[in-house]
Amino acid sequence: HMKHLRFLRGAAAVSLGAVVSKGIGAVYRIALSALLPALGMGLYQMAWPFFCLFLTLTSAGAGYALSRTVARERALGRSGRGALLAGLRLFALLGGVGGALLFVFAPALGALQGASLASAYRILAPAVVLGGVLAVLRGYFQGARRMGTSALSEVFETLVKAGLGVFLVFCFRGEAHASALAALGAVVLSE
């Protein structure tokens, strides 16, 4: 009975964190639309597809795999820190390769899209590395039954991205390219 209750509380914490994070993200997108000039918003939006592709290719399944492995380790009386370190090494390496590829091929990706996006992709490249590491850390906390920590980190990440994004875009207001790059820089800083 207690095991089911603990599971439900954990699931509720993760769900609530996701809902709050998505809500903050929606408000942030509305604020960006109001603050960024149309060209800046276009550049910001155009950078997302390839960034998300690289992020997905280098970190997909990291959190889930780690949470399962850590839960299994803890059930056997071990801490799961060995799995955490192995996961951090693996996904930092994958993210590093993905981030380096995004950085190197930034001009070609921008040319494919017919826009000046090389700087945008180069700014986002570190977030590819950090995204995998963050997924591993969240997976560790979930496997250790610390769902609240995982949920809070997601909300905190979104708050930092939104707060810094609005601040940085405001600092570069009127300059479409610079303000779009500032908003993308907030993504990296939030990771």
C-alpha cells in the first residue's frame, strides 16, 4: 500500500513539474513574440528543428535508461552512483560529439534553410552536451525515487530560460539577429 502511494506521489510530482514547466514555456513564447521583431522570432524558430534533432539523437532515452538502472541497483542495496557516472560519461561523450557536429556544420545547416543561422547553431551547440547530462541527472533522481528533485529541476530550468531570455532579448531589443541569438543563449544558460 505504501509503495503504491509513494509511486503515485512521485508520478504526481513529475506530472505537476511538467505542467508548470509547459505553462511557463507557453507564457515565455508569448513574451518572446511580443519582444522579438518578426525577423528575430523567425530566426529563433528556424534554429529549433535541427537543434532538437541533434539533442534527440544524443540524449534520447538517457533519463529513462538511468532511472531503470538506478532503481534496479538500489533494489539490490547499491547506491546507483556507478550507473550515474557511466551514464554521465556516455551521454557527455555523445552530446559532445553531437554538439561539435552542430557547431562544425552550422553554416551548412543554415544554408540548407536559406537563412543566416550559423551563429544560432553555434550558440546552441553546448546545449546539446548539457541536455544529455541533464537527462542523466534527472534519470538518476527518478531512479532514486526523488521525483520532486527531478520535477523541480525541470521547472527551474524553464524559469531560468524564460527569465534570462526576456532579460537578454530586452537588452538587445530592436536588433532582430542579436535578440534572437540572445534568446537562444538563454537556452544554453538554463541547461
